[in-house]
Amino acid sequence: METGVVERRGLWLVLALVLVLRILFFNQAIQGDDPTYLAEAQHALIDPLHPSNTQYPFQGVMVDLRGHPHPPLNAWVLAALIAIRGRVEEIPFHATYTAFSLLAAWAMWSLARRFSPEPLWAALLFVAVPAFVVNGGSLEADLPFLAFWMAAIACFASGRLALSAAAMALAAMTAYQAIFLTPILAVYVWLYHGKDRGRWALILVPPATFAVWQIFTRWTTGAMPAEVLSGYYATLHTASAALRSSAALFIHFWFILCPPLAAGALVLAWRRRHDRDTRFLAAWIAIFFAAAMAIFFAGSARYLLPIAAPLALLASRLPRRWLAIGFAAQMALALGLALANYEVWDGYRRFAGSLRETVHSRRVWTDGELGMRYYFENEGALRLLRAQRLRPGDVVVSSALTHSLDLTSPVAMLAAAEIRPSIPLRIIGLETDSGYSTIQKGIWPFGISGGVVDRLRALQIMERHPALEYLLTNAPEAASQIVSGIDPDHWMGKTAEVVLKSSDSAKPLRVEFYISDQAPARHVTLRLDGREVASQQYPGPGPQVIESEPVRPAGAVATVEIEVDRTFRAPGDQRDLGVVVTAAGFR
């Protein structure tokens, strides 16, 4: 009886700690990939069975959300909350998501009672994992997936097979990596229930769920999500990205727990490698870590949350003094990172709030992602795409950290802000090498720095005063006369626009360009001040010219639009590419 009371007290202590950690960050601003899931959720209110069957603007181009690397369960949860509340609200949403953290902690307690001589310390180490503390304050799929992943294994190990099957299916509908439950649980069945055919069949629930969802989506929308995702994956998963991601994940592994505890856990595991429990926990870590190294290309610390539990269970066999010191160090680091993270995303929220009147009275565009984009678009700002034509008087709000477009128009500064957390810890930023969230910024699990995380600007577009009648795109003056659609490397998308000084007399309008071997574009159209002046078909790749009859612009400034019939995407490049423009103007 006393043992049962002590165990219940331990469980309540763990759950209370989780609850306190989440309450501290109930007012966490929208962050990271939250806006993508919220976009899916809003579409789910229109098309509940296909939350991702829509287009989404990302880095200046429209992408197919069916290629999002997560199935729709998290979007459905958010859609339900939006339907209940009528809008996105930080505190109620984060309060609801606390349930996933509590479920993960309960599952960890169940596993700790099964696999650890110190269940309380094992569970406390799990709760103090930095990624658990930091990412538990987001609306991304990481904590829902972790909760179902943990529940699936805990219920399977305790013989609650029906609940385990349900948790496996929910995990598979939350993240594709749930499929790795199958080999991990196969090791468990092999070690403990080798002849149990029912358990062998049960571990196939994740791939079966995955297959049913893919087939249903293919049947009802015309494309499998995995098929669309594979197209983006082939573009992003380059050899260099895979190597950097692997390096980052290797380093992140040693900071899942306090590094001495992680090292001690592996040493003990080797010494007890013939013990069945140790072999299962080690296999759990090895299988998922190997899979993570193979499939992930962003190298984020949160990707390794599914192996925090077995690592904590192995570490809980170390002396209690080590565990106490390790737990204190972990929790201090986790809280520091979480507080710095809170200040970062709150900075975007406050900057958007300071420009609320501007957004409501002007045409405002956002050039940035993540939290900045969400809060400005929530006020009514529009997403800036590569081909967008900006008018004098428009306002562009940009983030130095996540912007994707370079303005060529003359601008005037309306407002500016720096995001610089008061705590000298960084998980992302302009002046840190932290790769906590992505290898694009570094490979270290966090940074110790007081540097700037982001610089925000609100810029008003001014009138252009072109000086050249004939423009070479590699000339220093080119940037001020290219309105949209031509990048610094001279590639244009489907359309491009430049402004020219009007000629004094009627002259041919001429554009010189190059069709590469990979480009499918074969038809080019030329417009002057909105009216078509030339259109021509081309037989194949090579340097080309399109030229109109002598024309005269309507005013002192001539607006020239170039359009191609088809575009393509090169490996490692998210842009829609048409042709390479080298010159445009009156000759």
C-alpha cells in the first residue's frame, strides 16, 4: 500500500512540474512553423477531410501544402480550437496543448516503472529535456506526436494493446516518422513475446494507417501527400544539407540530457548489453537515431524528442547524486532557452502591434516568415510574392532573418526594431551559430550570446525615376529599374517587370535573354504600359532576342513586362525559373 502511495505521489509530482512549465508560457506568441499548421487548420474548416489541399505562400512563391511533412491530425486539433473560440488565441490554445505534454509525461512514468530502478528520476529527466520544455510552448506537431508515440510504446509494454493500436494510428496521422514505431516495437516483441502473432500483427498499424491516408488522399485529390512531399524533399535534401544535418543531430544527441548523464547512460548500456531491457532501450535509440540521420535535412533538436525517453531510462541507473546534478543543470538550461525563445517571438508580436494603424490604413506587405508573418497578416497585411508589383505608397515589413526578396524600389524608413532577448542564450538569430531549429544558422544546439536575433523594418515604397532607356541587368543601375521578377543572378520567373526612361522618339523595344538547356520556356510575350507589343515562339535553347516595332511610351516612365509560357525548378532551388534576362530597353 505504501509503495502505491509513493508511486502516485511521484506521478503527481511529475505532472505538476509539467503543468507549471506550461503555465509559465501560456502566453507564448505564435512561433516557428505554427503559421503553417494554422493555415492548414483554417482550410480544414472549409474542407475537413483535406486540410492540406491548398496553396500556401512560402519564401515568395506558392507551394502545395499537400507536401507538408506532417499528416493532418495537428491541423484538425487546431481547426477544432478555432471553431470553438472563433479565432486564434494564444492562452486558450496553449492551455489545450498542455494535455499532450501531460500525456507524454504519464506515458514516461508508465515506462519508468517498467524499465527503471528510479522511476521518479527517469521521469524528471525526461521532463527537463530542453526540447521538451522549449517546444512544448508551440502549436507545432512535435508534442502531439511525442504524446502519441510515448503512449503507443507505454501501452504496448503494459499489455494495453487496443490503446496502443489507437495511439499508433494517432501518431501516424501526426508525423510520418511514426512508421519507425514498427521496427522499434518489433525488437520488443522479439525480446519478450517472440511467438505472439497478435503483437506481431499489431506493430503494422503505423504503416497501415500511413497507406490508408495516402490512398484516400490520392483518390480524392489526385495526388498522394508523400508524392508531393518527395518533390520538395528531392530539392531540399542535398548531399551537403544531409551531412550538416547529420552533424547537427549528432551534437544535439549529447544535449538531450545533461552531457555527462548521456555519456554515463551509454557506458552503462554497454556494460549491461546482455540485459533484455537494456537491449530494447538501446535498440529504440539506435533505430530512431539512424532513421533521423537518414531522412531529416534541417537537423533540428526537436527531431530527437522520441529518443529522450529511452536515454533518460538508461541514465536513471546512474547514482542519485549524478541524477540530481544533471536534472538541475538540464532544467536551468531548458528554462533559459525557453525564456529567450519567449522574448524572441514576443518581439514580433509587439512590433506588429506597434504598426497596427499603418496596416489598417495602408497596403502593407510582409517579407518574412514565422511569427512576424503571422502577426502582420493577422492584422491584415498581405504576403509579398516574387512577382508582386509594388506601388508607391505601399509598405513592406521585412525580417533580416527570414526575408526572401530584395527590394529594388527606392524606399523610406517608417519604423525599425531589433529583437535581442535579455537572456544571453540563443536558439536562432543573426548573430549566433545555433542550429537548434535549423542547420541554416549553424550546427550547435544553442548559442551563448547577447547578439541580435533579428532586425525588423517597415519601408515605404517611393516613386521610381529611371535614368536609362536601355538596361543591362548586370549594370549597377539595374536594381533601381527592376520592379519585380528578375533576381540578382538575372533569372526571371514567369513574369518580370522593369521601368525605363521613355525615349524621345519611337524606337523598337528589345529584350535580350537566354534559354538554358533545362528551361521549357519557348514562347515569350512583351508588353509596354500594359499593351502587348511583341510575341514570339522560339525553337530551342540558346541566346535569343524579342523586339517590337517602333513604339513610343505613354508617359515619361515606360513600364515593360516580359512573360514566358513555362517555368521549371532546378535542384536545390525553390524558385520558378523562366529564362535569363540580360538586357531590356529601347534601341
